[in-house]
Amino acid sequence: MKTVEEVVELTKKLPERLQEEVRDFARFLGQKRARPTRKKLRLDWAGGLKDLRDEYTSIELQHKASEWRANDALGRH
């Protein structure tokens, strides 16, 4: 028996509510496959914080970067 036929036969034996779940899951799988692939990460920012090297440690810079991202997300500058 082909996979599709087996799924159809198994689904027919389920209550209607579970058949709807099978349908929804199949749609989800189709959408998941249709999503575009991720682009390769850009590294053009590398060295962009070089001028802050003497002012902050790497940990402090990580915290500062988190603050900057949070402020950007909140529309604060």
C-alpha cells in the first residue's frame, strides 16, 4: 500500500475531530517545507566596535549590545 493510501485509510477510521487534526498537521508540514531557506550570515559588521575595545571588556560590550538592541526594539535611541 502506498503511503498516501495508508494515511487516507488510517484517517478514515478516526473521529472527525482527529481527521481535522490530521489535515491541519499535513498543512503545517506543507507550509514548513515551503518556507524560504535562511540566508548565509553576513559578517560585514566584524570589527565595528573596535573603537570601544579600550572602554569596555567583552562581557560589558555584550551587555551594552543587548541594551542597544532593546532600545532599538522599543524605539529609543
